[in-house]
Amino acid sequence: MNVHKNAPLTPKGREAMVRSVVEGGLSQAGAADLFNTTPKTVAKWVKRFRAEGVDGLLDRSSRPHSSPSQTPPATCTAIEALRRQRHTGKQIAAEVEVSPATVSRVLRRLGLNRIRDLEPAEPERRYERENAGEIIHIDIKKLGRFQRIGHRITGDPSAPNKSRGAGRDFVHVCIDDHSRVAFPEIKPDETAASAVPFLKAAVAYYKSLGVTVTRVMTDNGSCYQSFAFRDACRDLGIKHIRTKPYTPRTNGKAERFIQTALREWAYAKAYPTSDRRAEELPIWLHQYNWHRPHGGIDSQTPISRLGLTKDNLLRLHT
């Protein structure tokens, strides 16, 4: 039997090896030479085979049977109790009289190495407004501009990078909470100078579909905290709601739309330039709003939830 030198034996290979000794009468040294291993290894597997049969030839965990240096359970319990009283790692180390490294290791194992881990996770709250326009969600996604296909597509990292310094596209996105009808535009920046015109364009777009926007939800970006954005909301008769800091899930519908747009539009194909990518956006958006089933609304299309008549749908569609 030809076995690659130093190659680890599989359970079947071990079985063949031990049977050549136990049943075939081959010496352990002979079996070691035949199977490219050592007599000591042959003796180990023969002993296991005689004690446990074929099951003894299976792989076993390399974890030691005992860990004398492991932190005692009582100490771990004390560390956990102090942590749940919101003591810091250094305070716990001083009180329990162990090293800070030991405290850190125990807390990581318990999943309590961060203070926020002490709080129970908030239940996921799914909500949906009853009517279109009650809330639209707005957010911004930055995308790098490029003037040629990058090396991740071409596979040639040595080619000159003509896209370096090309800047960024700022994709302002808006999605209606009830229908999931979306409206994105690419702007040159994420300042109020872009956010305000985008808000007005989004409101006009929904109005063209027979939807009156009454509330808008954004994060706490500087453009949304500006006086210009505040005044625009007032002039449009819209109530502005900002999410609680560090809770992006509150604006989750916009976040989810961004991920869908990235997957199905921005990164869906190897565009030759970012300008070509921008040209594809309205084409993809039409597909998203009019033809793509949306999992969050029972696989309906977003446009179907606006309650438009057949004649209006035909007029809008054409």
C-alpha cells in the first residue's frame, strides 16, 4: 500500500494498519514502515483497537482532560457577580485578587466584557404605517467614484489606478414606510445644500403618485440638524423625526433599501465608470418599484400598495 510520506492516516487507514498487525501477523515495526509512521504510533492505535474496536480509531478532541491552571469556578462566579453590579475590570481584579487579564478572559468567556452586554437585548420591533406617506425614511450612502474597472474585477493589481482621487457619489435615498416605494438621487455631497433639494424632490415624486407626505424620519447627521432642513420641513408641512442616537435599526427600512440597492444595482455588475453606474440607477429603480416582489410586504410590488386605479397605474407606468 502506497501512503504519502508524513500524510496523516484516516480512520480507514488506521484500521488497515492495525489489522495488518492484529490479523495479518505483521510486526509493529513492519507496519510502521509500510504506512510511513513510527512503531510508537502503530502501538498506540493497536492498543486502542484492542480496547475499543473500530471506534477507538476515530479522531478525538485534543482538549486536555484537565486544566489545572484554569480559573476556579468560585472565582468565576465572584467575577460575574461583581460585573453584574457594573464594576470595572480593574475593580473586580482588586476585589477578587486576580490579575486584570484573568478578569478579562473570564468576562469574555461569559460574554460580559462590554458594559452594554449587561443589558438585555431589546426585542425587535417591527412596525408599518397604515397609509402611504405617513412616514418616509431618508438616509445617505457614500460610494466611491471610479474611471476604470478596478483590480478586483480585472485581477490585475499592477495596472495604474486612474480612479484615485476621483471622489465620491452620495446616494440620498428615501423609502415610504407603508408601500416601500423608494426614491434615490445621487448628489455631490451630504450637506444641507444637497439634503434639502432631495427632500423636496422626494416629496414631489410621491405627490406624483398621489401620496401626501406628512412625516420624515432621518438619523442625526449634520445636514438633517441644519436650520435649512428644518425650514424646508416646515414649508412643506412635514413633521421631522430624528432617530435615537446609536440606534440605526429605528431607520431600518432605509438601511435595508440601501443594502438592496448595493446588491442589485451598485455592485450587481462591473460598470466601466461610476457615471455608467449612475445611468443605471433609474432603470433599476423602476424595476424595484414596479416589478420586484418585496419580501417585507408579502411579496407584493411596492407600487401595488398605493391603491391606485388601473387607469392611473397605466398612465404612471407609461
